[in-house]
Amino acid sequence: MRKFILACGVAAIFTSVQSSAATYMIGDNDGFGVGVSDNADHPFTGLPPYDNRSAAEKAAMNGAQYTDTYSTTQPGYSPQAGAIATFIFTNLGSGWTQGAMTFDLADFQASTFGATVVTYNGFVQNWAFNDGYPKTAIHSFDLQQNVLNSINSLGSLTVKIDRSASTDFYGFDYAMLTDYNIVTPMPAVPEPATWAMMILGFGVVGHLLRRGKSHVRTAIRFT
Ligand SMILES: [Ca+2]
Ligand SMILES: [Ca+2]
Ligand SMILES: [Ca+2]
């Protein structure tokens, strides 16, 4: 019995496996460059255009150039023919089985002012939300199997947000891709203080077990 308890304790410590997720960020979570809170009201009006990008964001080619602006790079309250914000995630490898795309948005309307068409690696996504002016909101979408398959074959994910038919103004704080399939075994080497607690704990358990046995023997003797 004692050996069994000891074995269970050691197994629990040394074979603990911890799941974690890998994330890929385009842009940064800095409140659209000016500290605007998540799920709050933003101060942007579109006039004058708000452009709070860092120099690196302005020069980016992966989609960060579309963050921390308020329709600056796709200006005007009118349909923007050919206006497509493209976010490109690369070096994703191939073992994707579960993942999500997350966007931190400023008053994004998917349909109110005309359809905004969104594709992941060419697959059209069902975006059916209208946050309304002047709300900021974070939206997260699980990746469908066809998108996961395409990531596994391409090693990349290209997100296109096409507002050719939309008159909506909007802003991105960041776009984030999450891989939920990462499982990291944790060898979990206990620290000296933990070792001391373990030894003390096992000693107490052993002592209690010995006491339990002697009680049993005593009980047998007197019956
Ligand atoms: Ca934010
Ligand atoms: Ca920024
Ligand atoms: Ca940002």
C-alpha cells in the first residue's frame, strides 16, 4: 500500500503533461496605437484620418500595415473597389488539428454597410456580426477543417478582408492566429523546497501506515 501511494505521488509529479497554445501575432495589442480599451468606445471619427502606426508597422508587408489606423489605408465612406487588407502568417509547419483566428477590431460591420468578404487561404468565412460605431470588440473564430488542411499543405495562412462592396470604416488593433495542438511535456523538476515537502509528506504517510498496521495487529490480538 505504501509503495502504491509513493508510486502515485511520484508519477503525478514526473509525468504531468501541460497543454499550451502557440500564437502568431500580426500587429500589437496597444489599443489601436493610442491605448483604446477592449470592448469599449473608441474616439475615431475618420476625419481627420487617424494613423497611430509605428514606423515598423507602416513599413510592414504582412498586414501590420493595416493595424492601428482607422480606415487610413482604405479611406473614405464609400465602396472601396479593390480595397483588401491582407494578413499573412508564415512558417506554420504542418501538424495543425485545431486552431483559431482572433481579431481586435474597431466598429467592424460585416454586413450593415455592404458585405465585407473574408477568406482564409481562399476559403470564404461566415462573418455575420456588426459591432456598431464606436465599439471596439475582439472576435475569435475556430478554424474549419478545410482551412486547417490548407495550412498543413501550404505552411501558411493568408487572411483577406475585402471591403470592395462595403462602405464601412474600421480599425484593427491586431490579428492573431492560435495553434491549440501544441502539447508540451513538462519534466517538472521539483525545487529543493518541494523536495523537502515531498520527503516530509512521504514520511508522514509512512508513519500513518505503520500506525494503521499496529492498530490492526492490536485489534486482532484483543478479539
Ligand atoms: Ca486591444
Ligand atoms: Ca502599434
Ligand atoms: Ca495595435
